Amino acid sequence: MISWDYVKEFAGKIPGVKFNETELRCDLPNGARITLLGGDDPSRLRGIYSDGVVMDEVADMPETVFPEVIRPALADRGGYAIFIGTPRGHNAFFDLWQLAQSEDDWYSAMFKASETNILAEEELLAAKGAMTNEQYEQEFECSFIAAVPGAIFGREIQKIEEKGQVCHVPYNAALRVDTHFDLGVSDATSIWFTQSAGKGAVHVIDFFEHRGEGLPFYARILDEKGYLYGTHHAPHDIEVREMGSGKSRREIAYDLGINFRVIPKLPIEDGLHAANLMIPRCWFDRENCAKGLEALRFYHRKYDERNRTFRTSVTHDWSSHAADAFRYAALALRDDNRSGTPPQNFAHSSYNPLESYQERVTL
């Protein structure tokens, strides 16, 4: 209804234009057509073709609308698409936003109320007073993480994304790769792959997660990655001996060529604090670490509805394993707490990764 009023207001000045109120269609004298359609039922959109599509409030639409219906309809015309909306957490709209950040032929822009100056400062203050912080961040500041109440790493991840620290981070063959495991048997095993690039920078170049496999499987994965490895880190429970063999998983890993350094058992809050401090020093590879980053964004504390506060305990779900592995990485690397430097194009830069590695070894 709102869009139809705009169409009639702006196109009504064109001589010879025709409006079809029933179909919400505007026929222009040159043969072009503007049609307004709802996005709530993707099946009703099939069979159309378009030179261009503008999708508004994409976060509220079914996820299949664009990939299964709109995108094929643009193919034969070489058409364009524009996506507009308010963040509603991590959904298809968020995936499109992430895609636009990594593809050269996409354009993306975020307009926060605090930066556009469209609304008066008094109005923004009044809105803050009437809304929760999460509601305000989502509706006025375009926050994709506000819809995850109690998110532990969400704000830190959002800050480094805004600074461009989630990007393409190449593997530097002159630096060793450290791994950080959260080991599971029937549960998932998560692995982060990092390189310490000097001056406190942590380049997170890769992430891997799988479930239902033993250590031989992950030893093979490490070999297939083809990295030059440094230190492999694992939590304290790797020392637990298995009933069948009488060996600990650390001993089994050693026989497979993985010599683990054990991260001592510490309170979980120590690890969370270390992780929050390390994230600003990190540069994540957007493609290789996509699944791990999603888990870090979603990792959250439980909400106690009776007391209307967040519990100290965290929610154990699909995001826990990647977050735990990252927590162990932070504990392993927290002694190197100097300021970070961004990834370099090693082939076209004065940056010398070998000197950086020698500096790290010396320290």
C-alpha cells in the first residue's frame, strides 16, 4: 500500500501512464512496467521475468524467495537486484549482506541512525528510553547481533567486521600454523588454525568442525590441509585414558604424529575474558572461517526469565564447540598481547614474514 502510493505520485506525472489498481501495476508509455508483489508466498512469484527487482524488508521474507524464484527470473534479462531491510539476526538477509562484503561486483551500505543525522538527537534519545538496548541497536543501528540476547562475543566480532578485520587472510607459508582443538567423540570436534604474524596480530586462516570421528580422521585432515604446523593445543581432558586401550587420547594423538600441548583447566570466565581481549587482535579469513565466525556470533548466555537477568552459565548448543576451541586458543596465545597488524599481500609488500617469525621465536 505504501509503495503503491509512491508509484502513483512519481509516475503519475508521465503523460500516457496507466495504473491497474487491481494488479498494483503501472504501465509506462515506452512499454516498461512496474509491478508490486508480495514476498510472503514464493510460489506466486514463479514465471515472471524482470529487468530489475527491489526487495524490501528481506529479513521477513522466506529464504527461498531470492535463490529459487527471483534469481532465476533475472538470469535471461541480465537483471539487477536491490535488497533493503532491517536486520533480524542471522538469516538469509544476513547471508546476502555477508556475500556483498566479499564479492567485487556487489555494493553494500549500512545507514545507522547515529551517522545519518536524519532523525533529531532528541528523538533518538526518546527512542532509547522506550526500547531495550537490543531493540534499539537492531532498529536504529542496523545490528545483526542484537537479535541474539546474551551474545558473549557478538559485539567484539561486529567491531572487527566494521574495521575490515574479517576479510581474505592468506596462508603465509613462512609462518607456522598453530591449531586449537575442542575434542569430541560422539559430539563435535572443532579446530581453529592461526598464525602469529608479529606485533600481536593473530591471523585466523581456517576453521574445521566435524562429529562422530576419532583422532585418526583429524590427523588426516591436518595432513590434507598442507600447512606447516607449529603447536597443537588441546584441553585438559585429552589426558583422560580410554577404557579399551588404556591410553590417553594425547598418547593416541602422539602415535598419529600430533604432539599436543595441554591447556590447563581454568574457570570458563577466564577463557571468555581472554577470548574477548584477543578478538580485537584477530584477522579472520571470511570464507574459511565462516562457520566458526557464525558460531562465535551466536554463542550466548542463558536467560533467567524469573529473575530477568542472564545467567553466568552459557547455553550448550551447536555453537559451543567452536566457541570452546576459540577460548582455548585465547588462553594459549594470551601472553602475546601487543597491538595487532593486518594481513599483508606478502608478494607485493615490504613486510617480511620470516623476520616476523624469527622475532616471535626470539620472544
